[in-house]
Amino acid sequence: MVRQLHQGTTLDTVAPVKTKASNPKSLTPWYNSQTRSLKQITRKLERKWRVTNLEDHHLAWRNSLLLYKKALRKARTSYYSSLIEENKNNPRFLFSTVARLTKSQSSTEPTIPLTLTSNDFMNFFTNKIFIIREKITNNHPTDVISSTATLSTINVKLDSFSPIDLSELTSIINSSKPSTCLLDPIPTKLLKEVLPLINASILNMINLSLIIGYVPQAFKVAVVKPLLKKPSLDPAVLANYRPISNLPFISKILERVVVKQLTDHLQRNGLFEAFQSGFRAQHSTETALVKVTNDLLMASDSGLISVLVLLDLSAAFDTVDHNILLERLEHAVGITGTALQWFVSYLSNRLQFVHVNGESSSDTKVNYGVPQGSVLGPILFTLYMLPLGNIIRRHSINFHCYADDTQLYLSMKPGNTHQLVKLQECLKDIKTWMAANFLLLNSDQTEVIVLGPENLRNMVSNQILTLDGITLASSNTVRNLGVIFDQDMSFNAHIKQICKTAFFHLRNISKIRNILSQSDAEKLVHAFITSRLDYCNSLLSGCPKNSLKSLQLIQNAAARVLTGTRKREHISPVLASLHWLPVKSRIEFKILLLTYKVLNNQAPSYLNDLVVPYHPIRALRSCTAGLLVVPRVFKSRMGGRAFSFQAPLLWNQLPVWIRETDTISTFKIRLKTFLFAKAYS
């Protein structure tokens, strides 16, 4: 009934109602009654002037036309201003909006063709999982039955979930995104407004679920939205889509409550994998890459070459076996009693349907997988992957995980290529474990690259044509968590890609700059340009000025577009007026912020070993200065760029009044003030 009520609740239904006016501009949402009235008056004056041909009537028409154009521009600016403000944290929506405004066909977000029905998608997504599981079972019939490779049972237990109070519920709801599911009886925005009237009922519903260990069936129905994996892919091919589940809002609130209590249990008892950075507080793709990059740079500084393997899984979230997951929750995590019963209820009798182009498919039972797009799904997947870390450690291979992305790396002397046997054996054990857990390693998408000094890596590349069926990368670069790694670890290819993408977006923004206010244009610049300059920019610390120069040119161009500054005018005063730190200072800001977090236990544990406080042997004034040990390196272009070298080097140059800041918010303010003065003084 709920689905029938909201069957047509799509973006199209909230568009303005079409009028009988012949002018197409009357159909645009920003073309309001005031502009329409002014246009009618202007047309009347124009007709009157053409009949009489009097100068007074001509002036009256010209003045009215100017008023109409001003009102038109004001209405258009106001509309897009509100649109940008409401969606400033939604890059996908902003991207499609800018594409429509610039009429850029190449940048317009592809739509799902009408030839693909909702049942086509549902059948494809369901069959894909069955095919993967059947393939695993046929290739490893005995392993799948016998080798589950779970962790040993632990003593710490989480027997039940604790009920929450009204203040905690209100805080969770108010901090949640106002997204609305097709199955929600009322829009989330409206629910938040009437929350004081219904919060007691919602609280009772959630607490009852936690106490008795039961998830209502209505909370286990998901609307699946097919999402194109990349904008460049053909939207007519089903294999180019991934299924994203959209659950009712109250269902996600219940999941948030469970995630909080489950996370507290995991952190309190140290049950997280230390080198798993996916979906964890204080962890990110950047912290993961900082650790991996640091190890690779320091290895290269010591004259070692490294082999980096990036594993790729096929539909990892969707092939999770529920029985194995429940076994892992009980024995490896210590979930028992009504808490375990709640997870059994959560995973059982789940239903989903696909909704595309205003039509819904038939309901399909979900027998495997954790919902992509749910709150609880990501953390359940990381717990499902827990044993993988111990399997890799047995082979003395370095590794790091981010959700289903796993990277292995081994550093060695060029003459010790026999150590590659360890990597071979490790990959074999990983494949066996994954097959036992119904996970399929995609060898075609898994990449291998050799990193280090060119003269040394050439000696090894010839010996690594394949690693257990995985072919060595034919190119000199691989993409790792959104960052392009090259064999020299120079990140020149990554910088080049940033420049290409940023200038593409900047050209589009420049085309519509005249209809945007300063603040709205700045929001677009931050969404499309600054965010790219800042993403994982800590990896660029210590890079040569020539490498960073192209990134600085992007920032300069963005400032010129935003402020209307001419090409030959000096840009530094403009950057200062916008309160923008230059690119090099932004990199230093990120490094120092990470260092502060490490020293104040607000960073991942794997970064703690990279920063060592300075303790002099004798009693010196520097004992209480809060300095760090700067390690000795051999090559400035390798070890000199590692986080373990750059962090203490930059930290020791800070004034004491910044290093001794109590809170992170105050530290950010003081640090930016210091770097700003240093850059523009």
C-alpha cells in the first residue's frame, strides 16, 4: 500500500506544473509570475511603439525591457542559489545541475534507457550472485564445505543491546541526512519537523526491537537503485550498474543505534582489524594511503624495490554468506543472546525490488549479502573480512584494507627475488579463504606494480610476469583508492589527472559565472576544484615545486573565475582576499593536522609508530618543547617525502603556542593563521 501511494514520487513529480503558455520559458522553475507579468507589459509597449513609431513609446519599451531582463536574471540567480545551497554536499546533483546549465552533453549525467525495465535489473542483480556462488562452489567444492577459517572464540560478550533515551534518539534523527525513501510514508524533512509529536512512538518502537531482538518486516524491505559505476560507461549495459539499497528512514535510525553500540563493543575490546580503515571513525582513505606510501617511500630510500598488489573482489558486499557472518559475529566478535538474535532477525526474510523510470519490479528475497547503502552493511562486511588479516600476517606480507579493497606490498633487495614465493603462497591462501567464504577474487581487475628506483625495478619486473595468475600491470601506473600511483612514486600522473578534471569543471563554472552570486560560485569551486586539490594531498608533501606548480595554476585560475580577475593581474592579493592558502601551504596544513591528531590519540593506531616524541638523554630546555624526532634519510626525493620525515620536520618548525593547543578546532584556526601569514607576508 505504501509503495502504491508513492509509486510516482520521483524527481519529475516535484517539477513545476506545465501551463498553457506558449513560451517555453514559462515552463522553467525560475520563471515566476513577476517576470511573466513584466514580459507581458514589455510586449505591449513594444507593439504600441511599432504602431505609433513615437520616441516616447520607444524609450518606455526600452526601459521596460531592461527591467524585465533584470528581473529575469534575479529570478534565475535566486532559484539556482537555493538549489546550490540545498545540495552543496551532494556533488552528483551539483554536477548534473552545472551540466544542464552549460548544456554540456559530455558532462550530463546519463539516464537509464527506457528499454531497460525494473525486472531486467532485478533479474540481472539476482542471477549475478547465483552465478558467482556457483562458480566458487564448482572450483572449490571441498574447500567451501570444510574451510570456513573463522577466528578463535573470544571471551568478551555483547549479550544484549541497551535501550536508548529520548535525547539520544532526537540527536541521531536530527544529525541524519534528510533523504527520503520511496517506502517512507512521509518525507523525512516533514518527519523532523513533527518529531516532538511522534518521538515517543518512535522511541518505543526502536527500544522494543533492541530488547526482544526482532526487526520489523517493514524495516527489511529495500528499494534498489541501479547506479552507473562510471559516467563514461554505456548506460544500456546492465553489467555497468551496481545495486544501491535505499531503506526506510526509521529503519536507518534503528541501524544507527545498533552500529553505535556494536562499534563501542569492538573498540572497547580491540576487536577491529588494525589495518582496516574502511567505515571507521578517525580512519579514511587518506590515512590508509599515508601509511602505505610512507612504507613504500622508506623502503625505496633504503635501496629496496617493492611489489604492490591491489586485490579486486567481484560484488563483494552482495555475496556475503549470512550463516558464516552470524558465526563470525558469535565466535569472533562475541555477539550472543538477544543481540545475536537481533542480527538473525535483521538478516532473515529480507526483500528488495528495483525501481527505475517510475516502475517497480516484483519483490525478490535477499538470501545473501549485506545491503549496499545501509548504515549497518559496511561494518558487517568488515567483520566478515576479519580473518583475512591473520592469513596475510602468517606470510609476513605488509597489507592494508579499506572495505573490500585490499592491498599487499612486499619490499626486498633486487637480488632476493626468491621472497616472491611468500607473495605467491599468500595469494593462494587468500583465494582459498575467499572461496570458503563465497568471495570471488577478480584476477582480471587485480593489479600488480613494481615500485622503486628504475635501475633496480627493471631487474625484478622481468621475473614477475604473473603472480598466481595475476598479470603484472602493463602500464606504469595503477589507481589506488582514488590516487594514481606511478612506479617512481612521484605522483606526477596523479597531479596531471587532477589538472585535467579540475580544468574541465572550471570551464563549465566559468560559463555560468554571470548568473551566480559570489557565495554560490565559491560553493561550486569548493565542490569541484578545491576538493580535488585537497584529496589525499598529504601524499604530495616534499614533492618538487615543478610538480606542485600545475596545481597552483588551477587554484589561481579558480580564483580568477570567482573574482573576475584578469589574466595579467597579480593573483596573490586575490588569494589572500579569499582567505585561501596556497597549494603548498594546504599540503603542510594537512600534514600538521594529521600530526596533531596522532599526538592527541585522534588518529589510527598505525600512524602512531610513524611519529616519535623527542626525549633528550640529558635535562635540556627542549624536554618540554613538544618536539619530535626527525629520522635520518638517504634520499630527499624518497625518504625525504615520507610522512615519518615530513611530519616531525614541519612540526618542530611550529611555534610553541600552536603545538600546545588544547582542542583541534583551536589548532586549525591557529595553524591556518600561522601558515597564512607565512605565505602572504
